[in-house]
Amino acid sequence: MSNIYKTLAGAVILGAFIGGYFWYRSAPREVVVVNQGTGETLRLTRKEEKTTVTIVSVGDIFLHDTNIAAAYNATTKTYNFDSVFSAVSDYFSEADLATAWLGGVLSTTGPYTGYPLFTSPSALAETLQSIGIDVVFRTNHTMDAGTKGLSMTTQILEQNNIAQVAAADTEEKSQKIFIYQKDNLKVAYLGYTYGMNGLPIPKPWMVNLIDHEKIKKDIVRAKQQADFVVVALHFGNEYERLPNAWQKETVQKIADAGADMIIGSHVHVIQPVDVVTSADGRKVYVAYGLGNFYCDQRTRYTDAGVMLQYVIEKTGNTTELKDISFIPTMITRYKVNGRTTFQVLPAKKYIARYEQGQASFLSEANVALLRQTYQDTIQHLSNPAINFMESDEK
């Protein structure tokens, strides 16, 4: 066969392959074929595409003076937070997407301060990026350093490839919806906070406040672009372990507006996970409060958080929350050579490691607190009625 015939034959085969592929992608799920000779009916079923996204969401990350001091190296005059998250980093890196709430602002120059106006070293963003945090939702401390702080924080997050949701330093950016895409599945995240502690917001587009009309419009836009919409809310009364009436009312309105899932933070303690029924009959999971993931609040319940693990799956044209569970965490504080050190620990795993002699850095007091925190979280969150239980982590 001459080269020209080989080329033509190859083109025909390739064209047939491509045409067949696109027919397969666009064909109905079930195709009925009738044998004209016998009249026999054959039903050919096409296997639908399936895509899953695994996501981990955690609560508030904000640095008190003690957290900042613990990360400082006086010799190099630098900050490093890697060790703080070393015990939990695998959970983020193994997920497709990871989210957290960022309290305060980031800066490259300081001065670095904790409560009441939080300004944290840019090294925090570097660590969050390195462990696999992809998205941070902004909080009631977004304007702690004014517009300059918002601009600097945005720049630092962008340099570290971390998406910022619920705040923006330009009006153009404020109009964009964060969408994560894996194959043919798109998941959108929207974020809102209750307020700014009385601090001014020079331009309304700089911070997304909880405004039901805005949220409703944003959800409509998001659903035009994505298959699944998650709304992140920074809301509730601080230190209350149960959601208040306003939280429940807000969640119901947002579910009715079309949200597929709602996650929350702010109250500095863990609040329950529940399911609400939307106006159109959908079951919407709501995690009212994921607790503190990293800070230095030390009263009971404030040193606890959870890693919310969930799987979103798309099969054909149907997208749903396929699985959801939690891993209890605790912010552990201990001494190393007389120096205060912090570490976020997955509670169950490190209780077991201590019992096996593999966590000698923990004192008996540390472990007693770890056990108490773990039991508090399990008892408060476990809900077999909605199939929400602790993760079967190894």
C-alpha cells in the first residue's frame, strides 16, 4: 500500500474513532436496537462517567502572641510553622481540595500581634500552602489592618497559590466565584461573615457580609457554573456549643436558596452537624461550627477542632454528597528544652501512639487532656441518625 493510501486509511480510522467516542459521550444512557430480521429488541446500556472529589475542611486558624513567639527563630530571625501541622499534613495532601478559615491579616514586615487585632507572619501562608491548604475563607478579622492589610494579605495568599473566599482587594476579584474542577465535576465555594467587629469596610465589595439577597444571587450564579455549591459561614455566638436561632434561620434560608452543603466557623468551639430539608425537598448537610484548628485559646472546648472529610460524586448529570465524616483534633501545647511548642494532633491517632510508646513528647497531662477533648468531640458530633460518624482513619 502506498503512503498516500496508508495516510487516508489512518485518517478514516481516526475519524471513526473520534466520532464513535463523541457518540458514546452524547448518546442516551440506554439505546434500544431492533433486529430487523427477527424483530428482537436489544437494550444496550452505556456506563455513565463517574467523578469523585475528596475534600477536607477545618475551622479557624488565627495566631495569638504565644503562637507567633513559638514559631520565631532568634538565630535566623525568621518564622516557621511547619512543625505545628506536621501531624495532620497528610490529610490535606491526600485530599483533592482542602479549606480553612484564616483569622486576621498576613504581613511580611510586622509588627506581628495577636488579639485583638491579629497580624501574622507571611510564613504562615507558606506553611499552609506546603501542607496542601487550597482555600481560605476570611473572617471578622479581615479588616484588622485596614485596606492595607487586606491588600497585603491578598498578595501573600496569591503568591502562595491559596484562593481567598469572602474578601477581595479589587472589585473585579470580588465578582469571581471560586470553582474547583476535577474532570467533569465542578464544586463552587461561597463565603460570608457576620461582621467586622465594628471596623469600617471602605468599599462594600471588600468583604462578603451575610446578606440573604446577595447570597441568593451568588448561589444562582454559582449553580450556573458548577455542579455543587458549598456555602461557608462565619457566624454564631462565641463559645456556645449549640447553634442559636439566627444560625438555624440563616442556614434554612441558604439551603432554600439552593446551597448543596453549608459549613461554618467562628464560635471557637465545635457545633453539631445536622441535615436540613430545603424548600425543594433536598437534604442539605450543615456543619455549624468546625471549632478552632490552630490558635492558643486554652479553656475547655476551645482547643478542639475537627477535620471534616467529605466526598462529592458526579455520575452522569447527577451530583451528590456521597460520604461525610470527621476526625477530632486538638491543639497541644508542651515544652521542648524549656520552650513552648504547639502541635495540632489528630486525637485518636496520638492517644494510640502514646499508649504504644511512640509519642514520648506528650506528658501524662497532655494525654489526659487529649483523651478528654477526644471524648467531648465524639459525644458532641456523632449522629447515627444522619449517618455522620467519626472517620475510619488508619
